[in-house]
Amino acid sequence: MKPDIEKLTDIATQVRRDIVRMVHQCQSGHPGGSLGCADYFTALYFHVLKHNPDFNMDGTGEDLFFLSNGHISAAWYSVLARSGYFEIKELSTFRKINSRVQGHPATHDHLPGIRVASGSLGQGLSVAIGAALAKKLNGDDRLVYTLHGDGELQEGQIWEAALFAPHNKVDNLISTIDVNGQQIDGPTDRVLSLGNLHAKWEAFGWDVLETNGNDMEALVATLDLAKSRAFKGKPIMILMHTNMGHGVDFMMGSHKWHGVAPNDEQLAAALAQLTCSTQDY
Amino acid sequence: MKKYTFTEKKDTRSGFGAGLLAAGKKNKNVVALCADLVGSLKMEAFIKEFPERFIQVGISEANMMGMAAGLTIGGKIPFTGTFANFSTGRVYDQIRQSIAYSEKNVKICASHAGLTLGEDGATHQILEDIGMMKMLPGMTVINPCDYNQTKAATEAIAEFEGPVYLRFGRPVIPIFTDPDQEFIIGKAWMVNEGKDVSIFATGHLVWEAILAGEKLAELGIDAEIINIHTIKPLDEAAVLKSVAKTGCVVSAEEHNRIGGLGDSIAQLLVRNNPTPQEYVAVDDSFGESGKPAELMAKYHLDCDAIVAAVQKVIARKKK
């Protein structure tokens, strides 16, 4: 299917509006990374994945997605709601009491679209490898996708999984790292350097691609390329370069908006920069 | 005192190995993962029969727990295998988030629990695992008492939907339960009916409790002995019924006094029927190297320790 870049960009703008409104409404959450990955989530759910909003946990015959850096949940919830997993108005319950739309993704309250809890970092790659192995055992030829933060790579479990997948030829797995260079306490280079990520993942035996995660055309092309390289003996890793806070000028490129909600004035300023053809929740 | 005899001794981990093979034959969705301890976990027979359903993880326990959670998505029933220490303390957060909170049907199978792994010493002798696992909402915690019961428990958890912690050990101990027993998760097993004291024992301590019961009978004490193989959910009705009759309790386990079976029983009793209780358990310390029997004696986990605890608690009851 040929991607409609204009339409995807329009949806991504709506996702960004959802993110800032959700985070503003409960005055908590993580707008920076969510905004940076809005294009990825949109491309994934509205172009890449073969998926069924009539959710079932096993996802047999479907592509599966796992969000390992669960704190950017607002972006995920937005695309799940807007692709039909649950009602869009439920986004207004984000991070509030008695809600299925928890601060970090959870299966516990049966929110459709979520297959494992995440938030404590570094665990999603292992879970995704397990799901990919189950697909192979079941003769299911669909793919498994994951998203991780770059700061998350400081967790040791990631590198256990990084060793396992190539050794076991888990080639139905397409992982992506959101390389925005920021984490809570500052730039990753200052907190704990990640070094040459391309060389590192290649040395571990992954097929490594790079893309600009805030250029919809480039991003979609890379995701399509990744899909064409599946089932060739290697797991695939996309290093996706993004701007934290992308789409809202005063939030862009700084770790300061990792986990801070905008006030009323900042919300109005942000929404003024985000115009699209669809309706807010 | 009911007479228990045995013709053979075996390790409970071998019961796990046999149970895993049987469960694998019964259900094609059963898969096994191991973190470089295939021989210690007695998984060879399963691997030989079902090589495509075995995943060698390497020394990466966190990755193993995460992958097990993922394998359930797609209907697999993963059994993870490593030592109890590396099955719990090392991977507590992975179990908490990816398995327990996510309600995944993973069977965490843990060998070499407690002091009785012996010579390797305290780095490997976990005495806190029951406490950690029972605190997780939705986690079932099982600690069977001999080869036959461990085999039956392994088969039973394959049929049960939900996360389970199955704890077993290394030492060779008498086989005294029925090879064809039906293992019902959460149902205590009446080893011996008595009236003077309730001994609630789990794991390797059940056989010690039987030996203690024989000594107590010689002293004129009629001990009720109940095997609590499922620590969570606790068979509350069985505990309360027994205690209503005997009026005093000894709990016996190869675990820290803090957080184990004894605490579960004490908590039940304090809410329903406060009762004098003595603990046969490790007194909030780490273990050390030594032969299993030497360690069980030094840390007061053998039949003599149970006899002493019974005498003490009966004296308290009479006050």
C-alpha cells in the first residue's frame, strides 16, 4: 500500500494535540518523548501494522507492538483510540483515578491494545522476543515491533536480549530506538554515554537501519524497508533520530519537558502550533 | 501416629524434571526455558523429547523472565528453570511488572531453594524467596515435599491458568507420598490427625515433621501434621479447623522466619483465632557452606528442632 504522507502527517498532528491536552488535563505525564515519537506511532498504526482493533491478547495472524519505554504512553493511547481500540473520549481519563488509561501502560484493567505492562525500563525487548518466538512456534508469519528510549539502553537487560535475538535468529522482530539524546537528568552524553549505537548493535549481530523519526516520508520508507528485510536471519534495529518535544517549539530538544505538564498558557501556545483536520477528544 | 515408610530417596528437582516431561507430553503448548542450568534443573528428558520447545537462554535470567512473559502471548505455557535465588531476587522487578502485574501464565520453577543446596553457601542459599513471591498479587506459591509431590505439582501447574512460583530442592530425601496422588493447588494435605498441637510443614520439613511426630508420640504427644504445599493461596479452612482442635501451632519451613509460611499462618490466626505459635525457620540470617544435614541441624530446621518447638508451644498453651 502506497503511504499517504499528507494524511499520516495530519494524524500525527492530532496525536500531538491529544498528547499535550492529556498531559495538561491531569497535570502530569511525559510530553517530550511522546511528542518526539508521535510520527512513529502514527506511521506504525496507520500504515505499517496489520492489526485488529477488536483486540485479542494472543494476536494470532497480526503484527504485535510492544512499548518498552512505557512513560511515553500518551502517544500510544492516542493512536490506539484513534485506530479504534477504545473510544477516543476515554483519553480524557488519562492518569486519573478509576481509569483504564494508566500513567504507564498496563494490562491489568484490560485496556484493549496493551499486551504487557511497561514503565520499569529495559523489559520490553525480552517480552517482544518471547512473543516473536511464540509466533515462530505457532507458524505465524506476522512481525513483532518494539520501541525503546535511548536512555533505556542503560538498563542491563536490554543487552541480555540484544545477545539472545541474533544468536537465535529472531528475524521476525523489528525494534526501534528513539534516539533523542535526552534523559531525565540531562543529555545522554552527559549522564551516561551510549557511544556509537550503530556499531554496537551491528556488533551484536543486528541488521541496523537509521532514519529521521520526525520526517514522515523518510520514516515510512525506513519502516517499509525494515519489513522487507525481515525473515533474513537477523533481528532488525532502527535507530530513529527524533527531537524531544517535536512539533511544539518551546518543548523541542530539551530534557526539561521529559516529565513536566504545560500550564494553561503553554497549552494554548502549543495547540496554536498544531493544526489538523480532525477533532479533539 | 500414622506410619510412613519409604523404599527410595530422590531429589525433588528430579520430580520437577519428570513432571515437566509429563506436562510436555500432555500439552504441546508447554515450553521450557533455562539459564544455563539444564543438568541442575533435570530438564534433559524434556529437551530430548521436545528440542524445538526448549529455549536455552544463557546466563541472562532477566531476559528469561521477560521472554517467558512474551511467550504466553500466543498461548505458550512457559516453564522457566534456574536456582531459586536467580528465579526470584535477581529478577524481582521483571517478575513483578512483566509477569505478575501483567497476569501472564508463566511457571517460575526454582531449584536449590533454601539451605540444603549445601556447600555452595549463602550466595546461592536463598531464604527469602517465598516471602518475595507471596507478596506479589495474583502469584501462586507452591513448595512440595518429595519427589512424587513435586512431579504431581509440576503437572498440575501446567493445567492452571496464572503465574506460579514452584520451589524445590537439591538434596536426596525419602519418597513418602503417593505416586498417583492428585495434586490440588491450595488444598492442604493431612499427614497425620492429632489433638495436642498442629504442625504445619512445607517442603523438606514435612519429612522432618513426620520423624518429629514419631518422637512426640513416644513422649505421649499426639501431633496433627499438615503439609502446606501451597503457601499461597493458603488453605485457610484447613488451618483454622486444625487450630480450633489443638489450640497451638508449630510452623516448619526451610526459609527465613520473616515472610514465610509461618507468617502467613500467624497472620491468618491473628485475624481469626489468636493462638500460641512457634516457628521452625531460619532466624533472620544468611546460610553458609556445609552438608545439608549439618546445616539443617545448625540452623534448627530438623526433627529435633520441631520436637523442641512443640514442647515449648504446648507449655505456652497450658499457661
